[in-house]
Amino acid sequence: MTETRRNFLRALTAAVAVPMLSYPDMSLAASAKGPVVQTGKGRVQGTVTNGVHVFRGVPCGKPPYETATRFQLPQPVAPWQGVVPCTTQASLPLQAGSVITEGEKGQMGPDGKLLPGRNSRIFVQGGGDCLRLNIWTPEPGATRCPVLVYIPGGGSMSCNPGSIDGTAFAKSGVVVVSIPYRVNVDGFLRIPSVPANLAIRDMLFAVRWVKENIAAFGGDPDRITVMGQSAGATHIGSMLASPLGEGLFEQAILMSGSHLAQWSPEQADTVSRMLCAYWGIPCTKEAIMALPYAQMLNFRRLLAEKSADPEWARYTNGNTSLFKPYVDGEVLTKRVVDSVADGMGNKVAVMIGCTADEWRYVTAPTGAIDRLTQDDVNFLLQGIGAAPGLAEAYRENGRGRTPGEIYTALQSDIIFRIPTNRLLEARSKGGGRTWAYSFTWKSNAWNGKMGAAHWCDIPFVFDMLANKKACRGYMGDNPPQALADAMHKTWVQFITTGNPGWNQYDLTERRTMVLNLPYQEVQDPWRRERELLFLK
């Protein structure tokens, strides 16, 4: 393996920083101003910003990292008297962060994360009273607006429900709820005597809270759309496939999910044993609970090692991440695509898509797209059992010229685009109304190399182009407001009516809407990649 690839993997798998966020106590006093809403457990008070009623840190579940609640099912908060002020973003779920040492120039990545450099220093963040929700609503109580529940991404290693702004949707008549969930070890590791898939259970728990309480905030509990991007979309796939998710939501939007990313029980056990051996402890709940957080969250060093291991790449079919939902017989009875093909979730209307250049969000900002070599491309192909000639086929298909561009295109397809196709195919087999999209607008950020990268569709959907901080330098010069207007309108239409406005997807024509200026409905835009790159 080349030194370029080793350095790239170290940078990619090192901890990334999200700004530390404070979280409120269960205070029983509130200010004299701001809307007050009665939830099932007590009253909460928010603020009004730009005509939108905003509640940040609404109590939902008990703090999940205390001794009595850790590695337990999510538990409802106890009732309270008085009014809880909900004006501040709650704690993050327990996750690793990093800071750049003095003198080193850092670069911001998607979701506000700081891309680490050689001198980054890992620290622990979050882990407090994190099972709290953020809500944006046109007006509490008086209306019956459709509801959008947003599940943030973060590779199942991090989660920041404050990464989006629901203002534009609220102004368009949609109540928005952004939810947290436990990540990494606490959310996804298979541990003896611990309930399985706690992260997915946290999401289902939060959606159930929304169904029971959202009417007080002006939302319609019978018109809930769940939406996620990246890992958030992956986990919505699990919610669709889970018997525990039936009846909780009417529609779903899955943006750039990795829908083949679930472990078998045997694979989940392998990861657990591997991590516990790395920590030097028995694989028990008690031993893991006794680990200092800094030691527990240092798993990224192991992930960097495994990402450079060709045997591990083959074992994981190219997706070397450690933390994934796993088949447990209760939350997931089969892999997501298999359950969906059997008809699970077919009463839910679904919109599924991805971007054209997903992995450029990694290789463009880090500069790896210019440094990766043919050896790196070959390593990637070996990990999925593909012949070296596939790289030339990608080149002939217009997916890149240099090794870095070919590597990036392959990773885009292995992690996101082909899994998106597999879920679309499963939906066609299992039934249910399904629409497909492909986002192709290309950002000129990072010297024109960003392209239609992972996450670049989010500012358009949330109509956040005017918020330069939210766009984090990823949108380049003058991203078109007209496209934001069109995409935001499309999302509102689907959330409101269950139909985005183009032909449904089927296995005969594979109709897909290309999201760019102008919109264009096409047939089977991923055909060649799907023929070249078969993933199980």
C-alpha cells in the first residue's frame, strides 16, 4: 500500500470536531417572553425568530449515559412542574472530537466538522442530557401542519441535530423536528445482555414522541415524513425494514444513504471482539462501562488500521466502517434490502436518491483527489473482488481521468450510489410508492473539484444558501437560488402530498428526476455503473 493511501486513511478516520455545545438543565423557571407549549410531561417555552416559533432542547428521553440508563432502552423523561426553557441546543450524544494545534490551518468539512491534520488532538464531547429535540413550527397549537422529522448523519460515529435550520420549512407550512440518537459504541456495538441496535431504538422512540406530542406544536401526527441524509438515511432504511417502525410515519426521504451497511450477527460479533481486544478488556457491558470515555472513543485508530487491511476490506465488501446496525431478530429480522423486497414498509411513500459525486466531499477538501495513485485504486477494487480492468471501464464511461478521480468515483458508487439502486430495486419488488432522484449540480469549491458531492444538496433542500456559515465553504461561488427554490418546493410538495411531481420508479424504466437547472426526468441514469459494479 502506498504512503499516500496510508496518510489519506489516517486523515479520513481521525476524529473530527463539532463545536462544543452547552445544554440546559431541567429548570422550572422561564422568561416572560416566548411561546409556551404543553407536552405530555410538562410545559416548554421557546422563542420566535424571523416569524418562526423555535424550541431547542425539548426534553424527550432521560440522559442515556448515566449508570442507571447506560446501555438501556431509551426511557421517557419524568413529568415536571413549571416551564422548561427550550432556547439552547442540547448536549451532543457522546462522540469524539479533535482540535487543531496552534499554527496548523484547519479546514471545515460537511456538518461543520473540522478536517483533522497531522497535529490534531482528540477530545471527548457530548454525553450529557442529549435525548432532546429541536422543533421549528409556524405556530403552536392552532394548525395541523405536515411534519418533517430530520435524522442527522455522521457515519454512525457522530450526530449533531443542530446541523440544520428548519426555518424555511416552517415558513412553508411544515413543522420540523430534528432528533438525536446514541452513536458509535453506545448506539451500534453488539454487547452481551444489552438491547440490540440502541441507536435505531432511539430514533423510533423519538418519532413515537413526535406522534404523541406534535399536535401541541401545530403538527399533524398522521402526516409525518422522516428524512435523513448520509447515515441518517441509512438508518431510515432500518426503520422502514423494522417491524418496530410500522405505523410511526407515513412518508420517508432517504438522501445519500449507504443502504447495504448492516452487519450480520456474526460480523457484529467480530467487531465487538475486535474492539474489546483493542481496548484490552473482556467483551462485557460492565467492562465497557468502566472504560474512560477518551479510551473508548479512541477507536478511530483501529478503524484507520482496518481500513488499510485488504482482508478486512473484502470481509466488509468495501465498506470498512465499524459501526453499523445489525440483524438481531427484533429491530432487524433481515438485511434492509431483503426485508424491503419482502414488503416491509410498503405502506410508506418513499423518495430515494443520491448525488452524482458523493465521495468528493472527502477527497476534494483533503487534496487526496490529486494524490491518490493507481495502487490505491487497485486496493479498492481488491476489497470488493473486482478486476483491475474496472478502473479503465470507469474511465471510458466518463467517471474520471486521474487515479484520484477514478478512486473517488468508485467510492461514491460503493458506499452510496449502488446501495441506493439496491434499495430502489427492493422497493420495486416489495411494493409501495417510490420516487428516485439524482442531484447533479456541481459546486466549484476547492478549485472546482467539489462537484455534486455528498451533503451539497442539503443547503438547497433547506434553502440555506444565504447562510454562509451553514454552507461552510462547500457551495462555491454563487450557488443558484433558483435551484434552492425548486428543490425546497419539491420537498415541501412531497411532505405535504406524498408525491414529488414526477413518475414513480419501477424496474422497467427506472424513472429518475435529475435535480439541476432545469429539472430533467430520465430513464435509468445509473445503468452503466450498476452493470459494472455489482455489490451484494
